[in-house]
Amino acid sequence: MSEQIQVSSLGALGAKVQGVDLAQVTPDQMQALQEAFAAHEVLFFENQQLAPEAHLGFAERWGEINVNRFFAHVEGHPSIAQVVKEPEQQGNIGGYWHTDHSYDQVPALGSMLLAREVPPLGGDTLFASCTKAFASLSLGMQEMLLTLRAVHSSRHVFGDQAPYVEAMQGRLGNSQAATQDAVHPVVIRHPLSGRPSLYVNPGFTLRCEGWTDTESAPLLEFLYQHIGRAEHTIRFQWSEGALAFWDNRATWHWAVNDYQGSRREMHRITIEGEALGAA
């Protein structure tokens, strides 16, 4: 690994990366970051004072940019989603366990979230490892899950009748675009690491393919509780200029809403992925 970069594991998943300026990453550093991303599933960088152009430039080195169709964007930069909560607003965006874009036929590789303004206290983000969660299941449960596929959708979250969109008025929109559903393996083979990873989440997964909602609910709830167990998770405390880059195929995240009366503004860039195959 590059001598200029120090990668420190944070536990179940995630690594803190030091010794790199994301506005001018060298080829050797890029290779080291790619290896660390595959190994740790989410990378954290601090004190990155990136202009929007530099934020985009770093993201583009990982792949094509996904222009989010539901989020408000940063003025002049449609590729950068604005994730903001004003002091008078009660609800926040992403305040529940989920993974981004599982409702797409080709889910996103990952997301880069850059802290522009953070509250004096609170506003942390939780992350969970879906690969660690799969590995800690019994062999019998693993074998059964390998035979299943699950249906994902954005309709109930971002669609015309979704209460979440109404509560986030001005921050989310374009609800008429929430028409897509997707079916993915319940256990995918991760495209980078090759590890098996659970690929269901409480935000966007509806049911197991070929099962009713009622039949699916107990199994999905068991998996949700299992993935969210403390030994599969970490908590990241933000500071201005910090950037988190997480893998949507291997992790969940949850933006904690515990900073009423303070402002929080984050800029998110999402990177296109590839079709997911079964483990």
C-alpha cells in the first residue's frame, strides 16, 4: 500500500484514511484506495476542503456519476445531491437503515457524502456490514438464503402517495419518476471483494420473490434485526470537511436525527454500479 496513505480499521467495517488530498490523488494512491475500499466497505477522510468540482473529479475516478432523480441538487451542480436539514425542520433524510438505489435494476456502486455544515452535537451516521452479517449466520440459514431473490421498490418512499416525500417537501421531488421496481438475489457475490453479502434493506425491500408480503415479513424482519446488531456496525462522527465513501452493495447506513434546532448540510455524489449476481 502507498507509503503516503495510512489506513486504520475501525472495527466491523470501515477505515479511516490519512495522508491523502482527495483533490489531487496520485495513481499509486488511487490503487491503494481501491484496495482499501474493497477490504473495508466504507472509507472516511477528514479535513478535505473540496470545491464541488474537486468533489466531482474524485468521484468520477471511480465510475460514471448517477444523477439522483429525487433529491434537490447543489445550485449549478446537478450531479451533487444536497442533503440538508434546517433548524426548524423536524425530519431528516435517511433517518432509518437503508442502502441507496437498491430499487434500481443496476444499483449504485456507492455514495460519497461530504460534510459542508455540521451541528455542534449529534448528526452522526451509523453503518452496518452486510458481509459480516451474512458470515455470522448459521450454515443452514445461509444455504436457504442463497436460493432466494427479493423485490425492491422506490414507490412507497419517493412516489406520489409516499408520506416520506410529503414530509420532505422542498428537499425531495420528482415523485412521478418513482415507478421502477427491481429484483435482486438476497445474497449477492460482491463485485469487488467476492464476498457473499446480504442484499435486503428495510428502506426499499418489499418481499421475497414468489412470496406474499405476509410470508416474507418474518424472514425479512429477522434479517434486518441481525444486520443491525452492534457487532456488525460502527458509528461515524462528522466534522466539517469530512467525507465518507461507502459501498452500497456491502453496507447499510442510518443518518441519526438527534440535532433539533441546528443546521446540517451534506453534499452527496452517487456512482453507478453494475448488475448484481448471486453468491
